[in-house]
Amino acid sequence: MPNLNIKQTTPTSNIVGETMTSSTLTGKLEADVDIKASPEQFHKMFAHKPHHVHHTCYDKIQGCDLHEGEWGKVGTIVHWSYVHDGKAKKAKEVVEAVDPDKNMIIFRVIEGDLMEEYKSFVATILVSPKSEDSGSVVHWTLEYKKLHDGIAHPETLLQLAQDISKDIDAHLIQAN
């Protein structure tokens, strides 16, 4: 399986790796987004306050509701309403892992629009401090198994994640 390294021209985000082939149904996309907020601030938004994300980017996220469990806990099930490629979509996700020391959270999609095209879909958000100055790097990883070869790889979903990261950052910086 080839590993393609693609760089975008914008300095605030880039796709750091793309592992996929047209002959396989599995894939992995990764991207980094430079933000000004601390790793803890950004992680807290997704782990403990995902229901506030829509306040930062209502054009992309309409809501996040607690379906079962407790915010920030493994096993919690959340229901997202979002806009992707101009269409209203839904996703029910289970929190598979939360690591506050690493500012990491993993969501697995269990129901919704993505399940019409993907057998499995997992999003990992890992936020690390920048080594050279203040701010952080949000590292997104999307791992998926397509239902068949006719399904596109989710590059537009990765771009949506990058855009949401920038909106959340602007909100967190403005709040300070």
C-alpha cells in the first residue's frame, strides 16, 4: 500500500499523510492543523464540551447531543448533526478512548450517513504543544473501510475536520 505525502500550501494546516489505494477498501488519512489555543483547551472542547462545538461553527456543526453515558468518558455515545458537501448529515459515535495526558480522543461511527458508504469509520484527534512557540498542533486521523471500491476516500471529511479545528481555535482565542 503506497504512502502518499501531500502538502497543502496554507501554513495553518496540511495533509501529512495519506495511505490508500484504489484496489483496497481500507484507508487512513491524516492532517495537522496549527492552532493558537493550548492542547488542553482544544481537547476539552471535544472531550467534555462537544455540545458547544456548534457555537463555534454552526455552518458546519448544527449540534451534538449526549445519547448515552457522560461527556468525556469511554463508552459515551454522542449524536452529531453536521453539514458535509452542502448536505445535512447525522452521525452517532461512541467514544472509544480518552487520554487527557495526551489530549487525545477517539470516536467510532456506529450509525448515520457515513455507514451508507463505510463499513467502519474512526476519527482520532490528538493535540500536542508546538515545540518552537506557543500554540498547538491538532493531528486528525481518519481510518475507514469502504463498503466497495466505488466509494470515494473521505478527503472532504478531512478538510471539514481541519476547518472545524480552525473555527474552534478562533472561538477559544477570542474567549481568552
